[in-house]
Amino acid sequence: MAISDNYAIYLHIPFCATKCTYCAFNTYVDMETLIPAFVDALYKEIQCVAQNAPEFSVHTLYFGGGTPSLLTPSQFEVILDALFSNFNINSNAEISLEANPNDLNYPYLKNLRELGFNRLSIGMQSAVDRDLRLFERRHDTQMVDAAVSAARQAGFDNLNLDLIYGIPYQSLDDWRTTLQHALSLSPEHLSLYALTLEGGTPLKDAVDTHKVPQPDDDLAADMYELAVEMLAEAGLEQYEISNWAKPGYQSRHNLQYWYNKPYLGLGPGAHGFAGQIRYSGLLSPQKYIAKLQQATSNDLPFPRTPATARAVTVNRETEISETLMMSLRLTQEGVNRAMFHERFGVDLLNLHGQTVERFVQLGLLEVTSEYVRLTPQGRLLSNMVLREFV
């Protein structure tokens, strides 16, 4: 499952028709009128970052958000033209789109498939309408079914469904219902995320003011273990703490992150890691658009553009810590010791031997000549383990 030093590109589409109650991402509602100017600005940012870029190939493109499915096929065509004109995109590149179920119909999806999109990630979240109402989602379960059917008809043979567990009011049976329904749709990939209550979100405020019950961490752990059992029985392989796939359908884009390999982040608030620089863009769509409208050329060193808000050089010590934190999330291979030695010139056990041995004794890590990885019990306590390598 090794990933080469090809680059990945993430494109952030920050617009939403409504904002989910749990969402703390850089997203905005009631700004759809900015989309045409945003597309022009994104085209320009692509040109700017490519202007001073070294030669490399790109093997994944990922449109995330926000709600990328608010854009029209013709707007995606403009963006893809900029990408293919300015970068060497591999002929078999994975091109993914995040989408809300109720934005998807056959004509729209057929157009996207013809443009080259070959992977779709649908925000199902739950098969229980109470959960969807709590999140103020714009869809119901029937819309998920219709979206998946339309995607199959349009030629998509690589579908992911996002699900959330550990939701207030959610029982273990509710979660089982969601998993069963998701599996009935035969997705190639499933991403399962424990609900995180982020500060400043309506759901966090509702929990803090006791309008909504606090999620039960022990119950969430039971839900995770149920998912591990059910998805294994269904033939889906867990390859990362939160991700399962049929053989050959692991997300190449997300593996780029977990291997801590280089990727470009484009769009308002997008993060990137390239040329030993970790950076992020301006959050505000208006400021992002204005900066790029004013730009006549890009005199900034790669990977910076006029829309870059923050850039930090990543030193060796930080890169090692980040690589360990990301790679230990990989449940099958964990940290590949040979790859780690080739990258950093030192064996992981020579660097963190005492920490690794302590967690081995606690039953949270396992070590072979090939890898260091979390045990099944370690996955449940992964945050505690990962913190020790920072």
C-alpha cells in the first residue's frame, strides 16, 4: 500500500447551503453568489502555485469542503482545466468529490464522471432521522439511497459513505441500524468518525447548556467495537483507525496524509505540506478572492501564493513526530520501519525505544522487524499513545 513521492492536491470549496450543528470547518452559508468569483480565484491560485513549483507528478485530487457539490459541472471543468494545464496529473489519478446526498442526481453525476471524477464520498452520517435532524442535515435516508443509485448508474464504482457515531440520544441499536443500512448499499469504502464537540458549534453549546445530553464515551467505544466486528464480517478491511475498504479501494488521497507525504492545499483556509513548508490559506472567501484578483504574478517561493496566510518550515524533529502520529493510525502496517529508516536515517526503536517498549508492555503497541503498530486495544486509546510521540 506504499505511496510514492507523488504529490496530492486538496481543493477546499468553503460554501454550504446550511451549516451542520457539529461543524467547525472553514465553511460559509449564504455566500453562493461568490462562487463564480471564487472559481476564477482558485484558477489563479493554481497558476500561482505552479509558477514556482518543482517538477512532480500528482496522483490524487480531492475536492472537499464545505459542500463541493454546490458547484456546477461547468465550474468543475474550469478548475480541472487549470489543474491539468499546470500540473502533471497521472493518467490513473484518483479524483474525489465530497457531496451531500440531496445535491446528487443522475445528470449531474454523469457530467462529473465524464469530466474525470472517479471517486465519490457521500455524507450519509446516519440512517436514523433523529440524528440527521439533530445535525440539521439537508437529507434523509431515502436521499442517500437515491444518491447511491444515481452514482452507480452514472458509472461511479468507487463510493465512500461517511458515518458518525457517539451522537447524543444514539443507542447501540441505532448505530447497528446505520451500519446495516450503509452496508446494504455496498460501498467500496466507509469512513466512521466519533462525534467531536467543537467549541463554538451549536451542538457543543446545546450540550454545555444541558439542552442535549453529553455523549457517552463508553458507549461510543462499544459502537466502535461493533463496527469493527460488523465491517469485518462484511468483507471490508480496516486499514486506518477510522477507515475501512474493500481490497484495492483504500483512499489514496488520505493515505498521502497518513504517510505524511507532500500535498498542496488550495482554496480558503486549506492546509498544505510541500517543500518542507506547512502552510494554510486565508480563511475568508472574500479576502481570498480579493488577494488573487489583485495578483499579477507570483514572486513568492513555492508553495506560497498571494492567498497564503501562514507558512512554517518543518524541521526534522517535527517531521518525525508528525510522521509517527499519522502513520500509527494505519492499522495494518503502522510505521513501516524500513521506510522510516530510509526517510530519517535512524531506526524508530533507536529513537523511541523506551516509549515503544512501555506501550508494548501495556498491550497497546506491537513490534515486528517490519513495523510498529497499534494493537486493537491500542486503537481505542490511540490519542493517549500518539501524544507520547509529540
